[in-house]
Amino acid sequence: MAKIGRNDPCPCGNKRSDNIPVKYKKCCWLKITPPPSQETIEEVIKIFQKMESEKRALQEKGIFINYVHPCTYVNPRTNEKVKAWALGNKLFHTRPEHETFHEFITDHLQKEVLGQDWWNEQLQAQQKHFLFRCFTQWNEWSRKNATEANKVDDHTWYAVTDGWAKTLSSLAFDICSLEHTQQLPDHILRRLKNYGEYQGAHYEIAVAAIFSRLGCKIDFLDNERVATPHCEFIATHIETGVSIAVEAKSRQRPGIKHATGKVDEKKLLRGDVQKLLNKALKQNPKDRPFVIFIDINAPLTPHVPMEKKKWFTDIQNMMNTYPAPTTETPDEYAGLFFTNFSPHYNGESEAFPNEHLAIIPFHSNYAMPNPAFGNMLMSAVQNYGFVPNVLEDKSR
């Protein structure tokens, strides 16, 4: 006897009012398929509620893309338990069984993204790359905090990040976010590894990752593709279709990171970024909303109110030198973000919260076209530096 297909006429002969046979899946198939139990229904509801709760919690932090939960399995070759992670279309299997998300992305940044050749070069280099120093300090921070008092369970421990650890974990999360959305071009990695281009590349990656976590497609406009002055990238929000041109500049300070010169403690706190702003304004493509990001690169001062921070008052004074926008003379940008993503100043001390100032003009040639997207962007900037703890979900 041939098996009845779900779309075949029902063998009971039942017909619709227009005399057409009723399909098996809409007739007797329903009668012989038992409905799910109340216990099953409640369990499914709990699973979906948990998924929605996790999703909302991440969105509150400016993260609107899904990260795949890892899974643990038995390696058939060694008969040992190992963990598998996924980023985009790449699978990273046979990882340590008890590896955390923070450990995975940091190790991945060192071994897979920067690579062994770069690491070997740094071991021999007289001038060490800032990221090499971060890894050295990360290992020391991990060693000194892996204590009995910091244990969460038999295999993991918890500790507050210091300046080195937060700098490295933030970059590692930015890199994996771009990889997860398959938007990490080779040219920007070359700049990240390069001693002279590192700081600008690091900040461009940070800003691009912010947009990638909002669910944007990133089109990097490198000098090999575009010869004329241009912004860093075009970000297109896939859900709403919002397309924004983005420029990113980072203030170099003498004696900080790779910048030459002697550190001037008094000047470190200043918001002297007018030259960077003027340069950024020249990168405007003038065919869509234009958003500028400028990093102040100053020591973080959580004990000082925002309105009294030196860099904040300097920027206020700077903005007063520009004419106020009107309907007749609107601003050329849709948003101006001054960030201070600077945990590197904290060194081995506890990392302070990042700082930022956002300026959204009332009148712009191309205003932010979608208020909801603008709110998402604000949330992402405000929560920059947060790295979620992506865990294996053993309840599903």
C-alpha cells in the first residue's frame, strides 16, 4: 500500500463545498496526530520567553544581532569533551571545554586574526605594538585573578577588568562582531597590525562594530577603491533601509599608545579636536545622512560631572565658534559623536566607564531619517565596552 502524502486527497473521501477533495493534511491527518501535551506547550512557551528576555537584554545594550550559543560535545578522536563556537559562517571546534566567550574571542584575536607571524615579529621587535603589550598584561591579569576567592565554579572565575583587559576585550568583541556579520576586510586588519596606522584603525573598527551590532551592512571605502576624499564607510540598516555615511577620527596624544613625544599631563584632558572635526567635515559625500565620530583619547574621570570635564567644556566652546544651524543654513551632519573610549589610561587599575557626548542638530541637510534607528545608535554608543557572556544553553 502506497504511503499517503500530506497534500494528497484524503482517503476518507471528504470534499469541499465546491466538490474538490480535501487534502489529507487538512482532514484525517489531523485526527491521527495527537496534539502536544500541556506540559510540552508550557515548556515551549518558557523557551521562547527566555529567548525573548535574552534578546531584549542585549538590545538594551545596543546589540541587535544574535550570537550563536556554543555547544559541548565529545571529540571522537580523543574521547574528551570539547566546545564549539560559531562566528558568521565559520565554525571553531575542539576548543577547551570550559572556555568562556571572553577567553575565546581574545584567543581568537591573537592567534587567528593577528596571526602567528605578527606575534613572532612582535617577540623580536624593539618597539612593541600596543596590542602586544595588551596581551602581555591580559595574561598577567588572568593569572593574578584566577584565585579561589574569585571562583564562580570549578572551572571559571570572575574579576573586574583593568584598563588593559577592557581595552583588549572591547577590541576582541568588535572584531568578532564584524566577523560574525562577515564584514571584516583585509585592508583594515593590515592597518590594525601596522605600528603607524594602528590607532586610527582600532577606532574605525570600534565604530564599524557599533553599526554592525545594530544590524547594519558595512561598506568600507578604502583608498584602493576610492581615490577622492571619502568617509570611512557606508552603514545600511538592513531592517529599515536607513543608509548613513560615517567618518571616524581619533585624537593622538604625545606619548600615548604609538604617538611620539612626551606626555603632557595638563594637555591630556583637553578636548582640542577642532582640526579633526574640520577634516571630518570634508569627508561628507553630501548624498545621505552623515555621522561623525571623534574620539577624545583622554583619561577617564568618572568622579568629575560631565559638564565640568575639561574635554567637554572645550568642545562646548569649539561648537560655539560654528554658526547655529537654521532651516536656511542647516548643518552638514546628522549626528556628531564625541567619544572617550579610553580604558588604556587605567592600566592595571580598575577600568572606568567610557564617556561620550552626542550632538544631533535640529536642522540638517540630511537628517537622521528614522528616530528608532537613532535611539538604537545612541544606546549602542552609550554601552560601548560591554561584552556579553555568551553561554551554552543546556535547557534546549
